[in-house]
Amino acid sequence: MTQRRMPSGQGPARRPGRASRPTQRVRVRDTASTRVEPRATAKAARPVAARRTAATKSAVKRTVAPRPKAFTGRAAVLVGLLVALVLAYTYPVRTYLAQESQIAKMKAAQDAQRAVIAEKAQEVAKWQDPVYVGDQARARLFYVRPGEIPLIVLNDPEGAARDAGKTPAAAPPDKWYDTLWSSVEAANTEPK
């Protein structure tokens, strides 16, 4: 009787007509004598199929179960659905991230404006003080209080050298690119 194989390639768990597997194998020879042979050790154990063919001495035709496809129709639908979801969510996510960056920029601009407002408020508070206003008038407009003599220092090194009777310092020579440009301009002018 030919037994049907499972898709995994293994035979059924129990063989019909047998209660359990014996611990020793009995071989029947053509002679009338029977001999009990001990079971093979684990090192010399053969696979189940090889032992079965060796025991029956007949070739058993193996049937190969078809392998399931690696990429089924359900998997294709699932991948298509995931791609559609990713494409559907990209625009809203991009819009959300753009709005978040705009909000962050606006908050930074507000903080900068608040800092400028605080500086201006401190400056206005300074101008409310009459001592500060007087100091600014003396520094910027050269105002003096009654009884003070104003002294204005002018920075005129050439005039100071003339008054001291010294010759003024010679001007530093022109830069090389100024000399080059003046020669280009001189070559460009036409004689009259």
C-alpha cells in the first residue's frame, strides 16, 4: 500500500496498523531461521527514507509538493496598499512640517522684536533723567554750563606741523593697483 506524503516531505506520524515502533528490528530471511538484530546507534543512523527503502528493498516513488509562491497576490495587494498610504500621507506631513518651521521662525522674530522693544524702553527711561539729558547735550551739541570755558580739540596734524615749523610727513606712495589704473586711464585719453 502506497502512503501519501505530507507537503513537508515527511510521512504520517503513525503508520496504519501499527501501535508503536519496536525498539528492535526483526529481519526475515529466506531460511527458516530468524535473527534479532540490535538497532543501529545514533552515529550510524540513516534518514528515515533511506532506512525504509533499505528495509523494503523496493523503490518508492517520491512525490514533491509544490512550493508556495514567495510573492502571493495578497502580498502584492498589501504592498500596494502600503504604497498608497505612504503617498497619501506625504503631502499632509510635508505641509505640517512646513507650518511648524514657519511657526518657529515667527516665534524667533517675535523674540527678537521683544528684545528691541526692551532696549528702546531702557533708552526712553534714560532720556527721562535730567542728568543724562545734560550729559548728552554737552557731548553731542557742545553745550556748556554758565561759568565754564569750552575747550574744543581739533585734530589737524598738518596745521600743527606748520605751526611748529616742521615739514609735514610725506604721503605714502600709491598702491600698485592705483598706479596701474592711472596708467590705463592715461593711455585711454586722446591727445588734443
